[in-house]
Amino acid sequence: MTTKPEPASASPSDRHPKLRQYLEFLRSEKQYSKHTLSAYERDLGRFLDIVDTPLAQIRPHHVDAFVAKLHGRGLAPRSLQRSLSSVRSFFSYLVKMRVLTANPAAASRAPKRPNKLPNVLDTDRAAQLFRYTARTPLEKRDQAMAELLYGSGLRLAELVGVDLDDLDLSEGFVRVVGKGNKVRQVPLGSHCVTAINSWLHCRDCPAGTTAVFTTRNGRRISPRTVQSRLKRMGTSQLGSDELHPHMLRHSFASHLLESSSDLRAVQELLGHSDIATTQIYTHLDFQHLAKVYDAAHPRAESQED
């Protein structure tokens, strides 16, 4: 006797009763949106169809084979991670409901997303950004902020949080509080010191205001305002509104490494706890590498016939 095939239009939850129960749990208990529920049904339906093994017999190697198959189909790492997360959550639910005794997806891992190289300004564009004379107090403030972001590699939150007591302009240092409340000292370049001094001479704030960078009303500047002002500065100087605080931090790190190649020093300046985070900045323009090779390597000398 042949089994009647499922209708082609049957949804994954129609084909798999345990999946239907899980989706109902997500809807009623977790109150997930229709969009989220559809994503779970799509991911889990694909998993159950590809593996095609009774739930009680699914083992870690089945999950790994599923991930490998999707990876072979060219699915993006981000989509793979989402699918695996859906599978892992589904099995956790089945363990909680005592349908299974263990989660076969607990130890499975999807391929990591490749690090996206940050956008940076080249040195000429960076110089062009600062090629103007700040005249109004706001222009002087904006110039000082940009100098600090590019000249010292601060994060946006670090810049906003700088207080007057954190500055030592005579010695050329600023103290910043980074991620995990880690405090570090960062040197200030001469251009940065000049720009900060110019801003502080016209900074008009109520007594007791500790923030270095403030608004017209004398309040500590917000991250959103910094982003908005940098966009405006980029549009004016570079003809582009893509300038943002992290681009200046990226440019600081990239240009410093191109000149010094001292990864550990750049790690300290950026406040990275793991040097692997800093290594993303070790990408160099191939033409720059070719010029260095031609100028420095003895085997690069041209040979006459």
C-alpha cells in the first residue's frame, strides 16, 4: 500500500506536529511577532526536511551535516547562524518538554562571518578634512572633536565622556574610560592640542560643568549630535556625508599601522583587550605594499640584461 504524499502546499508546521507545537509556544508564551514566527517556521521546516530523521534519532552529526549542506549552497554566514540558532532553540524546547533528553545542536557552530574591513580616509582626504579655519565657537568645537577622534583614535562614547580633569594639554595626554570601565591614557598631537585650546577659550558653560564638549546650552554633547556635526563637516570639506566618528578612529589606526607596523602599540592606544580585534587594521593597500617592496627589498632591484 502506497502512502499518499503530502500536498505540495502543506506548510512545515503541517508536516511536523512538534514544530507546530513549538510555534504555538512561541506565539502564546513568548508573544513573538508573525514575522519572527514565519522565520522560525521557514528555518526549522528546512532543517527537518533536509535531515529527514525522527526527532529522537537526530544526533550532532546530523546538525553539522545540515550546516555544511547550507554552507555548500552558498548561504551567507549570518543566515547560517540564524538557522542554527533556530534549530538550537527548538531542541532546547523539546528537552524542556521532555520529548528529548539532550540537545543535539548544543555544540554545533556555524561558520563565522568574515570581518568587514572598515572604511577609512586616505591620508590626503584626512588632510583635506582639516584644511579650513574654524571661526565660530561651534566650528572650533567640531574641529577639536574631529582632531581628537582622528588624532587619538577615541571611540564616540569616550569622546563624549571626556571631562576637563581628563585633559593634560601641557603634557599632551587625555585620560579616557573605555569599554569595561578600563581607563587608559592617550597622547594628543600638537594639532589636537591647538584645536582643543581654541575651543576651550570660547567654551561658554555654567559653573561646575565638567564636560569638555558641550552644546550651545552648556550641556554635555550627545553622541547623536557628534554624528550629525561630523556629517556636516564631511559634506563641507569632502563633499560626502559618510563621515562618522568610527571612520576617524579606523583611519587613525590604519594610518598609524601603515607608518609604524607596531600592532601592540596600536592595540594599547585603541583600548582593545584582544589583539585579534586590532589585526583588522593590518590590511594595507596593495600599491602601498608594492612601493615598500620595490624601495626596500634587495630582490626587487631591476636586473639589466
